[in-house]
Amino acid sequence: MIDFTARFSPRSFDDREVPDEVLRQVFDAARWAASSFNDQPWAFLVAPRDREDEWRAILECLVEGNRSWARGAPVLGFSFARGVFARNGRENRHAWHDVGQASAHLALAAADRGLQIHQMAGFSTEAVMEAFEPPEGWRPVAGIALGYPAEEPPANRPRGEVEEFVFGGAWDRPARFV
């Protein structure tokens, strides 16, 4: 059983390398995420620190506030969404949701192996597009720092109660099972 409470977003990482086999396992978890029409409109561009030029190119796309702590992560990357369906080229308005599902699978698989990821919105889309030249239709969704955390999860991680966001029949009326 996956311990969902084990997942958190650290801002400091141990300097240990993440073995390639472990990276493969956590990214393999992403491929099992559900997606509209099973289109799997996600991609991850990833660089371990030992691929210094690639790792640094990712780091340079982050805003300074994220760059300052992410430079301690042994693995950096970006998630991407393809905005059209592969099968017919039509707009896929669910692509970013599906990338989120794949990223959640990645995060939980990482936590299950003693790793953590910290996803970031603070990056320059233009810098990512220029540095990595993704194929037509692909857009960066989030930055990712991945590694063994060098900190404990915060003691207090407030979360809304289920009845605050699961409704039944009408907005703001909690579903009967909550």
C-alpha cells in the first residue's frame, strides 16, 4: 500500500546520486497513469548531475528563487504536455491533467523508494522552448527536482478536509459519503 503521507516537496537534497535503475523505475510508474483515450500526452526531459551540461541547462531555465535551492538536486527535469491527440491531431484539452497524473505516479513511486520530487511552476517557458526545442505542439508544464531528501517532511502540512472539496448534487453540499 502506498503511503500518500510520505510524499512531500523538499527544498534540500542529499548529494547522493540516484542510480539509473531507480530513475527508470520511478519514470516507469508515470507510464501507467490514466490518460484521455490512453494518449499518454506526457514527456519528461531529465538530466542527472553527472550530465553536467544538460543538468545546468535545465537549472538555468528556473527562476532565481527556485534555482537557489534546486542546484542541490542530483536530478533536474521538466514535464511536457502534447496539446493535441497523437491519433488525429485534434486539441487535447485534458493533456495537462494527464501530465499531472503521470507526475503524481512519478512522485509516489519516488517516495516509495526513499526519494522525493519537488515540482516547480517557477521557470521560463521561453527559455525551456529555446534551450530544448521540443517538437511542435509540446509545452513545458513543470520543473522537477528529484533526489534523496536532506530534510524531514514538515510536521504540519495542512490539507483541506474531504467534505470541503467533494460535493454531491450541488456545489458546497458535501457528498453523503464524506
